Amino acid sequence: MNITIVTVGKLKEKYLKQGIEEYTKRLNSYAKLQLIEVADEKAPETLSNADMEIVKKKEAERILAKIASDAHVIALAIDGKMKTSEEFAASIDSLMTYGKSKIVFVIGGSLGLHSSVLQRADEKLSFSKMTFPHQLMKLVLVEQVYRGFRIIKGEPYHK
């Protein structure tokens, strides 16, 4: 199984990097994980709606360029489907069972994802109705993917 996580922006916080590195190392025995960071579009603090769309569109072009045509794409979006860890694991297991060997998760930038990325996505996933920093979501996602594989393999995991 090949899992790719495409995120907007460069991760700078040392504590987040350490957490991601730890779960990436743990995941190596279950799947090949690739982390791709695309540049975020520089923008002023206050933007009009039209300017926000332009920023998201430019970021979307960078994201879409990193997604293989045969990949199953899961976009993290606040309006996506919420799942328990067991349901998330079952989704990954089902994809593997039906021959989907490439899963790409996409985490947008601070403005979210452009509609073109959401249209390319095969599904939308939400971890909460709350808004989280996209850098933190990368760590949460890597941990949940690791937890999912532990569940699939029937191995113990913290409930």
C-alpha cells in the first residue's frame, strides 16, 4: 500500500515534525508513506472572497500536479464524513481489498481547498466540525493512518 499525504505549506514546528517522524517510522512496517509539501501562496492577512479563490486555485494547481491519475484521493474537509477509527481502518482495508494501492490524502492551506481539488477527491473526510491548524492535522492524520493499520492487523491500540 502506497500512502501519500499532500499538504500546503512547509511544516516548521519542531514538535510536530518529531511526532510525524515517529508515526512515519512506525508506519513503515505496514505501508509506504510519502509526505509532499507544496508551497502555500503568499497573501496578505485580509483578502476579498475573489482574492481567496485566486489563492486557493494556485495552491490547487500545485496539489493536483502531485496526484497520480490512478490514486484514490481523500480530501480533508470540514464538511466531509466523520468516521470512528474503526470505520477509518475499515475504509483503508476495503480500498486495499479492491485493488486501490495508492491513497492520497490532501490537507489544504489556511484558506482550505479549492473546489477543483474537492472535485478530484473520491471522498471527503472530516476529523471534527472544529477548525484546526493544517500543520497539526498532518500529525493527527499520520497517527490515524498508523492506528488504522494496527486495527486492520488486529494488533493492540489505545482506545
